[in-house]
Amino acid sequence: MSMFWKDCEGMQRREFIQIGTAGMLGLTLPQFLSLEARAATTSDKSTAKAKSVILVWLGGGPATIDMWDNKVEAPEGIRGEFKNIKTSVGGIEISEHLPKMAAIADKISIVRSLNHTIPSHGPATMFMTTGNKPTAALTYPALGSVCAKMLPVDIGVPPYVSFQELRNGLSGNAGYLGAGYNPFGVEGNPNSGKNGNGSLRVRGISLPTGFSLEELDKRDKLLQRFDKGMKTLDQSGDLVDGLDSFHKQALEILRSDKTKDAFDLAKEKQALRDDYGATPFGQGALAARRLVEAGVRFVTVSSGMGWDTHSKTFDTHKTRNQPGLDQVLSALIRDLDSRGLLDSTIVMCAGEFGRTPKINKNAGRDHWARSMACVIAGGGFKRGYVHGSTDSSGMAPATEPVTPDDLSATIFQQLGIDPHHEMTTPTGRPVQLFREGTVVQKLIG
């Protein structure tokens, strides 16, 4: 059964997306491939330290002041209820309810000086997931969409997969790049079926249930005969030839076992599945690791938990949010590292903003973008490192402030993509990838 959490603006989040974005927008797979082929690949493999990104999204705005930047010595009314614990790295301490993350602190960086100025869910989500401040003049593409455009993938592998809409379709999409670079949404439940071996699939590159490849071949041959007849009527035979080639690629994807195999979690040992946890969040993170192994460039996995804690924030963090995140994020990072994949895979865990240092009358914390923290690991980022700091009350960065566009620029440098590269909108307007982002060199290992 799907769980629903509603934030203070009335938006709901599902643990698994039920509609594939490409299919919802009426874009066929051949059209997607056609758009993809027109993209100019400007990545530089010689400078790339990473190949893929897994974004672990904490929708609603996590109280990172009670997680990664716990202010145990702050005055009453700001100081939370949680103690700090030591980690595997001397001098780094985090919340007592994140013991598994504490044990692998030597594999991560904590950015404690992340900040921006947008304390509203929708616009803040756009900023964090695109690396550009929202503007009415232009809808910027999600980071995953930029990866889908600029980084090549093997035939049979979708470039950008999302396990959940980040903000009811308002973010995570391709913006001015066009619908061809939207994420492929996941449908299905990994915990259904016998022994919890339910099926997952990416809608848009899977055959409908009950529709065989033999039936597809028959329809394909009919379409080919139709196209052949149309060529005699069309003066631009090159166009039809081009569409034919994309159609053939579409068939290759439909026949490919790469993505299907990545979603077959039954191939994993039960002990590892248990390590991730028998929840859609945990099994989604495991599937994300398998997708990266298959060559997917960008995967978004949402926790599906309510992080918009205007009331009872400490109860929620202690009993549900922090233990759930601790299990899944630590399992993902350990698993990637044990397989030699962490060096080539960037894992970023963040939400749209933080929460107020001041505790409100409902034992909650409200929206606060002026100070927040995130975790980043792999892909050439430093290990066992804390970047920046906030003041004694957690109100604002005290040292080495970092903005969402800085973080995005740094991630894309690690992917071998120039953060200052100019993209082009459908109207021919040149747009710099990240308008104001500066690479944070101190984060690089």
C-alpha cells in the first residue's frame, strides 16, 4: 500500500511514481531517441571522475540542524532534543539517531554551509534540483535532464530515471530542453508478489502487460510497409529514413534485458535486501544502485517520508525519519563502495531547504533556507570531510558558504561537463548551464 505525506502547502508525495513522465506527455520512444540524437555531447571523458549520480531526495525540508549540524550547545529554544555521537572520523559528530551513517563518515562529505534565500517548497525544490534560481522567464532543466542530454548511454538503457515526482510534476523535468529529456518514471512495487519479489519497470520502454515481442514485430513490419509507401509521396526521404533509424533503436530498447535485469531485485541476496530495508524507499535505493551498474546516468529516489515538520519534529525524526534514512543511505553508500562503484557514482542527499533554528510552539521547526546541510559522497568528492560551518545558533553560514548552484557546478565538473557550458533553448536563446555557480574546489578529493 502506498503511503502519502502531505506538506504544509497541500502537496502529496508518493513512494512510487505511477505514471511515466514520457508517456504522460504523449512522447513516443522514437521521438525521445530522435531528440536525444540531436543533442551535442560536450562532456569531457578525460576530466570526468564520475559517471552517474544518485539523488536521495528528502522532500519537505529536513531539519538538518537536528541531523548533520546538531547544535547541542545552542541556547534553549534553539537546541534540539538529540545528543551528538562520535563518528568514524575524529572530530566529526552527528545526531545520535544516525548511528549507521556515523559508522561510514569516512566515506562521505557533509556540507554544513549550504544556503539560499527561497523558503517556499516549490521554488526551493526547483533551485536545488536545477542549480538555477527559478525565474518566470525560463524553466530550467533538472540536473538529471541535463545529464540525459549531455552524457551518452548504451542502447537499451534509459539515461534518467525517477522513482518519484519531486513536486507533483513541477520539478525534476526537462524545462527548456523539451519533454524528450524528462525522467522515465518507475512503476510497480518491489515488495509485492511471492517473497516480496515484485516487479519494477520503467514505463515507456516496457511492453504493455500481455503484449508479446512477436506481436510487436508484426506491427513493426506493418509500419515499415506503410513508411515505404509514404516515401514515394514525401520529397524529404531523408526525414523518413531518420525516423526509421530511431524506430529501430526503440525496438532494440524494448527487446533489451538491461533495464529489466536491473529491476529484478530477486537476483540480490536476501541479506543485502534486508540491509536496505523492506520499504519502497530502501528497495528503490537498491534498484538505483542496480540501474547505475546498468549504465543509467541519473537516478532520483525520494524517501517518501514527511520532512515538513512544523510540529512534533523531534518525535518524527526520532521514531521515523532519521532511522529510516540512516538505514537506506548507509546501505547504499556501503554497497556502492564494496562493489568499487562509489568512486564513479556521486550520491547526494538533500531536501529543498532546512528548518528554523528557533523551535515553534508546536515543538516543530518552520521553513528556513538561510542555513541547511547536505551529504555528498563518491565521484571524486572528499571522504571524511566537513565543509563549512554555521554560527553557534545555526542561523546562517559562518565559514565557506555554498549555494545550490555552486554544488551543482561542482557535481557537473566531476561528471566531465563544463559548468559554464552554454545550452540553447528551442527559440535559439543561449543559456549558461549554471548562471552563478562556482565549483567548490575544497570539496574535491
